[in-house]
Amino acid sequence: MFNDYHYLALRDRSLREQDLAERVAERRRYARPEREPSLRARLARRLFDLAVAAEREETWRVVWERLEARGRL
């Protein structure tokens, strides 16, 4: 009886290990390459670039309005 239970437990363990190995391989296949930044990092950089561009535009508008107010344009 012990031998049957022990055999089933070992077999079950080997099946679980094999299943885990297959899942890990599948995740690695669809994962991003190590050298590329994550989606979150790419989005953060893009949002930062947009914020900088918007700030420049706002700064330019303020300068333009001041020049118009002084009658220099």
C-alpha cells in the first residue's frame, strides 16, 4: 500500500513539474526581450515627452502673448 501511494505521489509530482516547465517555457516565448523596456516604462517616457512638449507650447504661448501685449508684433 505504501509503495502504491509513494509511486502515485512521485508520479503526480513529476507531472506537476512537467506542467510547470511547460508554463514557464510558454511565458518566456511571449515575454518581451530583456533588452527592451517594459510597456509601463515606454508609456511613462511617452507621457513625459508629451508633457515637455506641452510645456514648451505653453511657454511659447505666454511669450507670444506678452509680445502681443507690448505691441512688438
